[in-house]
Amino acid sequence: MLGGAVARYLKDRRFEDRSFELIESPEIDCDITEKDEAVLHVMTIAPHIVINCAGYTDVDGSEANTTLACQVNVDGPAYLAEACDNIDARLIHIGTEYVFDGAKDEPYVEDDAANPISEYGKSKAAGERAIVRRLRNHVILRTSWLYGPGGKNFVDTVLRLADEKDEITMVNDQRGAPTYTPDLAEGIYRVCKSDITGIYHLAGAGYCTWYEFAGTALDLKGKKLKMRPVTTRQLDRPAKRPLNCMLDCSKIERDAGIKLRPWQDALKDYLQ
């Protein structure tokens, strides 16, 4: 979903910005969990920038498949970082708000200590550490609540349920920032054109709960679906979720002038 959005955005930008060439790895089949393959792949192409949109993002599935989660979210980024270091390339890696425990009252800033409470979050935090240890020239972009074309996402699921059911339960105690993948793709492009390094937060502007996010999507499409608000504890999912998923994105706005639009505006575009 994100990789496709990034590729589409960069293809469109090539007509206006001829300073870069886009090489899509899906066309050159590479398994980043195989060290020799990943390193050889990057070193053969010898790009100036590698954008890693790969990730094992099944939060509940990570509880049972910890090995696979670590292979994709820890080993893969580590191999890419090693390869980038060998050829003096820059690595842009996509992180997550799940590296935090959600116990803070305010939005999380980049310097807040990571304290993941799920296997998925632990694997993503370990992936960040692996990159930082191996490569100075990196940008880790933590984002949240991704949705967009080209993949299964929350918005499409809610709209489908509105056609199939009269009532559903919806979590109303997790708060975060819905992030539209085409908007994030533009942000990634602007990161490529900047000289920033380190860890940054980049997500849609504003915050809401899943309940509010779903309600807004339903209203915009004129669909009726009764939603019964429930707590995360009541859902009792295999993996723990942070209740506070809010990311403070002021650092990347200050350092690179990058700010994504309000999530309501992006959602309206997606649904149109």
C-alpha cells in the first residue's frame, strides 16, 4: 500500500523533477530477509537513496509469528543499512508509533523513550536500533494509522461492513493520526530532497479515535451503520495496543518544512 503510493508519486514527479531516477525493487525481486541477496541487490544498483517500505505489519499475527516479524522488521532493515553504509547511500525507513507504550498523556516526540508493549512494536523498535547502529546517514520516519489505495485498510473495511451489517463495535479509547499514503509519499519525496538525518515523526495533522475516524468516513459517504463504542480491553485482542498513538510532528516541520494536511481533508480526497 505505501510502496505503491511512493512509486506512483515519484513517477509523477519525474516529469517536473528530472534530478532523480526511480528504480522499483518489485521489478527486480529482492528478499530483504536474506542478507547476501539484500546487500548484493543494493550494491549492484548503487542508488544514492534507498526507501524501505517493506514491513511485517500484522500486529496480532506478530504475537504468534515473532520470528517472521523479526526477519522482516529487524534483519531486513539491518541488511539494508549495512549495504547503504558500504556504498555511502542514504536509507529512509518507515517506523511506527507502536514503539511507544501509549501511557503518555501528550503526543510523543522523537526523544521519548521507546517502550513497546507488543511483539510487533518490539520488532520495529529493534529495527530502528539496528539501523542507528550501522548507518549514520539514515532517516527513520515514524508514522501512524496508514490507509490508502492498493491494500486492505480500515476505511474500506468500515464501509464494507456498513453494507453487510446493522451494528458493529468500534474502539473508542485509542487516539492517533490517520495518515493517507499518497500524502506520506509526498512527505517521503520531500525528505529525499532535504538533508535531514535521524528519527522523525510524520503523520496526518490532527488526532481522533478509531470510533471518530469510522464515523467521519461513514458520514462522508452517506452510509448508515450503528457503532457501539468499546474499550481496547473489552476487545481482548492477542496483541496489546498503545492507547496514545499521537505523534508530535513539529520537528520535521521545523527542520525540513514538511507537514501533512489534516486527516479529515485527506480522508475526503480518498473517498472521492
